[in-house]
Amino acid sequence: MIGDVKRATVFTFSTLGGWYAFLPQLAASTPLRTKQDYDDYIARLSEVGRLTDENIASRPSSGG
């Protein structure tokens, strides 16, 4: 669940991947059978922008 990512740790963006690399598989790995399933999925997706902003803000400065 995307929302759980922020509770665990803040992952850094890199060319090797990160939490965002799992977004394409999210729909395939999430059971979507009921209206509540879809509502929960949409709620998770709505957090992507905020999580992205938090990850960018938490990156250490490159010093330059």
C-alpha cells in the first residue's frame, strides 16, 4: 500500500529504482472486486503526489 511507505521509511529517488518503481504493478497486485476496493485504490493513487513531494524534500542536499 502506498500510504504504508511513509510509515516505514523515506526512500530516495535513484536511477536504480525506489518506491515509485512499483506503481505500474500496483493495479495488478491490488484486488479490485468491489466499489470499496476501487475507492481504496483511488485513495492510494491520490497520495502519490504528496509522497513524491515528501521524498524530494527529504533528500539530502548535494552541497552544490
